[in-house]
Amino acid sequence: MLTQISHRPPASAVEQTCLRDERIRQAATAALRMTGYRSVAELECEVVDGMVVLSGVVTTFYMKQLAQAAVLRLDLVRCVEISIEVRQP
């Protein structure tokens, strides 16, 4: 009896980068949620080639710094661009 093994061709560099960026985005989004602050959890998170871009609005500079620190802790993150506006309620 023969067993057929299907081999998936190796992913291209572009596919690997896209998959890595998606994993980073998911991890960054989870890290933002784990801060416990709603406005931080609701920030937009985009990833391009390992660079995370955070955007949105928070109510304090502390929350802005907290968001940056939460994402910078992640292993695959190369850098973080902060486009977060602080708007007092």
C-alpha cells in the first residue's frame, strides 16, 4: 500500500512577510487589549514589514505611552510609529 504525501511548495518571501505581519498585528492587537484600557484596546494597528503603526485617540499621554510599550515588547516588532492623538474628555 502506497501512502501519498502532498508537499506544499515553500511560501514566497512576500507570502512569508505577509504571514509574519499578520501574526504581529494579531499579537499587537491582543497586547493592546490586555492593557485593560478601552481607548487603548480600540486603537488601529497596521503592520508593514515588521513596522507597527498605531493610530487613534486616547484620553491621556500615559495611555499613549502604554500602547507603545505594550507593542514594543513583542519579539518580531522592528519599530513602532505612533499616530495617536491625545484628546481630553
